[in-house]
Amino acid sequence: MSRLLYIEASPRKKRSSSIAIAHFFLEHYKKEHPEDEVAVVDLWNKHLPEFNGDVIDAKYAILHGKPHTQEQAKAWKQVEEAIEEFKNADKYVFSLPMWNFGIPYKLKHYIDVLVQPGYTFSVSSTGYVGLVANKKALLVYSRGGAYGAETGAQDLDMQKRYMETILGFIGFKNLTSAVIEPTLAGEEQKELSMQAAREQLKNLASNF
């Protein structure tokens, strides 16, 4: 049995294209893998520790090889719990809209909690080493505009590029993307893009 963690980064819920396509995939995934566990992290309803006070002091204690104080240890436990929940999965599905060419701040906050030395990456004599290895992830992106190579606007896409970079940094090598764009070009164009994503992910579900 495998554990799949679904990470939802849009606050629009039933109006969200990325959530609709992710849910479509998960429905087919559950049919194909009924024995697997599917857990959900809704970033708009999840408490994440702030990186100030004892939390940031705890991080710097780790970086400088110093022991935590009692207050720092208590504060850092929230970070460790979020990392443990994340690393305890075998497979991942992310759904996320593009905000200002990048990702929603809730998702950035979550990533900033997860990406910690000694937990999700380490440093060796040859450079950085990702510690979240042998995992796979599906990323469902939605964008109001179009940012493919044929549009000439691809350099503005800091959504997909950032996610691929940061997940690769912590060890992911098996990433699949589904892109819904442009969602603001009219309902017909949006539906064509969503249908293409459905066809892609329906075929993916059995082998994911």
C-alpha cells in the first residue's frame, strides 16, 4: 500500500481549475489503487509555523550546531511535524494557480517550512543532496494567461519553473505536469485546455 499526499494551494475551491483537474485525477487514481491511502493538505486551512521568534532561533541553532533551548525545541517541533507529514508519503499531487507569475504565498510558506537542512536536503563536499528521494509527483498548474514556448511569454512563468527547481533540489526526479491555460481567454478555450488535461491524467492514473 502506498500513501499519496494531495497538496491544495488555491483558495477558490469549487471555482478553481487546478483543483477541478486534481480532483478528476484523484477520482481515477482511487479507482485504480483502492488499497492506497490518500491524505489531503489544504494550505488555506492548515496552520503553519511562522519563521520568527523561537522558530527562527531554532533554525539558526541547527545551522550553527548548537542545542535547542526548551522554548526553541517546542517551537521547532511544529516544523518537524510538517516535514514528517510530507516525507511520510510515497506520491504527491499538487494543485496550484499562478499568482503574479509565481505561486500563492500559502504554498511558498509551506515550502519554506519543509525545505530544511538535515531534513529534506543536506550539504556534502560536492554540493547539495536532496533527501526526499525515490518519490513521484504530479503538479497541476492553472494560469489566466498562456506561457508556453510558442507564446513568447515563457520567461514570465516562474510558477512551473520554481516548483520544478525546488522539488528537484530536495530530491524529486520523477515530476509530471498538467497545465491548464489560458483560463481567462473565455470558457471555450478554458474547457479545451481542461479536457486535454483530463485525457492526459486519466491515462496517467493507473501507472502513477
